[in-house]
Amino acid sequence: ETVLCILNVPFTTYTENEVIARCTDYAMDQKPHVVITAGPEFVMHAQRDPTLLPLLEGADLITPDGIGIVLAARFHGHSDLERVTGVALAEKLLAQSAARNFRVFLLGASPESNEKALNAVRALYPELVVSGRNGYFDATELPSILEQIRNFEPHILLVGLGQPRQERFIWEHRDALSVPLMIGVGGTIDILAG
Ligand code: UDP
């Protein structure tokens, strides 16, 4: 795998299809894998906040989520970097999950939006085993949320709590959750809700 560093963020140079292929492998693995979709805002955030460095180092893949990253790559002489957004990853992995019987958990967004997203996904893929929980909770609710996710035993956990909170959540709880593939997807759950 080749990696392209932009302002010290190691972006994968995989195409979207290659990222999906790696993600479906991760989803069947025993150990947890983390994918970050990083746009310009996240890259700038990482410059100011050194606590994000271990997350960047620990991620299995960091994809360029935004035309700003693609243009920066071009400036560095890498003309064919493909944009890979959280919503594209989520949509394609949901299709893969329906075909491969992966269980998917959607954590994030408002209660209404999360519910609507679950219904929309179930309408699209009736055979898919999918569950979810809204993203508005405090520290006292955290243990029960972790337990809900663990009990569901998802292959894939999509976390839409906004960046970088969703990345911190995944990093902090990756061992406790022991989900094979975890991805921060920003506002994707709202988009799935329609
Ligand atoms: N969100 C959440 N809990 C919070 C704050 C935000 O679940 O405490 C959700 C919010 O409802 C939205 C998503 O996180 O669905 C953030 O989307 P946004 O597009 O702002 O995030 P970005 O893509 O910029 O990371």
C-alpha cells in the first residue's frame, strides 16, 4: 500500500473500490480496524491538536474526504488521488454487508434521524441485519451504549458524531467494542435518513 502524507496526515492512495475491498476484508477479521475519512478541516485540526496524532498513526486507512485534499495531492505531484467520502464508503459497505451477511450498527445523529436511517436501510436491504443508537448521550449512558453495541456483535460500526469526536470515540473504545471495522462517517446517518 502506498501512502501520501499531506501536512503529516498519511492518506491512502487506494481508489474507492480498493478501499471498499480492504474494508470488507477488515470486517471479517478478528482484530479491530479503524478507517478515518479526513477532509481539509480534519487535517487542519490535526495540526493544532497533538492528541489526534496517535489516532492518525493507529488508523488502518485514512481516506481523502474532500476536493481540497485531492488538490493538495496534485500540488505535491500526485495527480490521481481519488476522493473517498464517508457517505460513499457507508453506502457501498451497506450493499456489501447485505450481500455478505455482515451486521451493521449505526451510532449517531438525532433519535429521529437515526430511526429514519435504519428504516431507509432496511427498506433498501430487507435481509440486512442493522441496528443503531442516536448520538446524543452523556457519560453516564456510555456503558450501556457500549454494551448495546457489543451485544449486537456488529461486523461494521459506522459512527456519526461529528469530527473529531467520532474518531476519539472509536479510538478510546476500540478494544472494549472489539468490532472488526469501525469508521467515522460524519453526517452520513442524516443523509441515509433522507
Ligand atoms: N451528532 C451526534 N451527537 C452529537 C453531535 C453531533 O450524533 O453530540 C451528529 C449530528 O447529528 C450529525 C453528525 O453528528 O448527524 C455530524 O455531522 P456533520 O456533518 O456536522 O459532521 P462532519 O461530517 O462535519 O464531521
